[in-house]
Amino acid sequence: MHELGLEAFIATGFNLKKHLGKYLQLDQREIDALISKGMNNMSSMHPGSFSDESLTGFYENEIGNRHLFDLASWHLGSAEYIADTIRLQNMFAFGKVLDFGGGIGTHAIAAAASTNVEHVYFVDLNPYNREFVSERANILGVSKSISVHRDLESIPDIKFDTLICLDVLEHLHDPSQQLLTFKSRLSDSAVAILNWYFFKGNEGEYPFHLDDKKMIENFFLTLQSNFIEIFHPYLITARCYMPMQSLSLS
């Protein structure tokens, strides 16, 4: 599928603007204007603090389609960087893939086009993201290889061979527990591709990120005691891991 290759992503984000226009019934000028304001429109909605419940409600009910434009701005403006995360995914992804917090579907779509991947389970709280990804998968001819879900609990009790969780953990109040949940759902030979950014920015430009020191320390202790890192050659924030139960020492 040449239209889902890296060159196609770098050039157009897999026709992202065209898909947004079709989904939202907006012309190209309107799409360009909304993408240019994507991150600012998201940040302006931040209420200052969240509980676990209000955080879930915010992403699911309050933020609407603004997250589409924030993510579109990031993926199109940092296409070379995102392309390296796809290269990394292509290097390791196989079998049943969980794309947790998959946003606009870049990585789910790329994984679905891989001959090593059996099926992609796309999970995202935001109903606009889920609907948009379903439409994109249909347009790009990979709808049979992707299923869309609100949360991990709504997926049958299967083991995943690949986990993709990018730009998500820094938004969670308890990312350590999420790591343990992931581990419980991974197959013995699974690979997890993760990143995080526990930093609100020098000027508070990332208000949705959590940066509590104790939470971060606990996260790294949990990560180091349950996963072992796998080397990869790309100079990006994403890192690869195997769950400890799959480690065999000789």
C-alpha cells in the first residue's frame, strides 16, 4: 500500500487534511486555519486542575473535536519525527496490536498496513477521534484490520503482541498503574513502544501534562521492575520494552 508508506505520511500525513475536511464538512481554508490554532485552542480550555473523573470527562465530553486539530498540527508540523516513530513501529510491531490513546490514528493506520500485523485495536476516550479514525480506515482501505474502542475494558480478554502508547502517559494521574495494566494484557513475546513527557513546559505551554515528582519516581520504579528496554537506533523519545515475564536469561 504505497499510499500508506512513509513518503505518503511525510508529504500529507496520510491525506490528513483531506480526511478532516470530509469528516467535518469544512473547506481547505477552514481546515488550515483550525490546524494553525490547534494547540492554543486546546490549552485555552484547561481548567487548572483535574481529578481522575474530571480528566476522563474532559477528554471524552468537553474537548469535542479540538483534539483533532491539536494532533493534526503536531503530526503535520513534526512529520519527520513522527515518521521515525512509524519506522520504529515497523521494526517491531506484529500480531495483535493495541494502540492506546491513538488520537487521529496515524500509528494504527500504519500498523494496519503491515503484513506482520494481524489486527489493530485502537483505543481512545474521545468519540470524535474514534469516529474520525473509523472513517479514515475505511477511506484508506484498512477498515477490516482496525477495530475502534472507547477503553481497554471493552476489548475481549485477549493478549496483545504489540503495544503502542505514545504521548499518553503524561496525561494520566497514575501512569504506574497503567503500566501494570498493560503488562497484564501483553503476550509473553510482546513488545511495548512507549514515550512520555512529564513536563508542563518552561512557560506552562503544556498544561495537560502532569509532573508531580512522586508520581514520576513511582513511574520509573514500576517501569524498571516490570519491563526491560530493547535497543533501537532512532533518536526519538519513544522507547521499546519487553515485559519481564518474557525475559529469558541464560
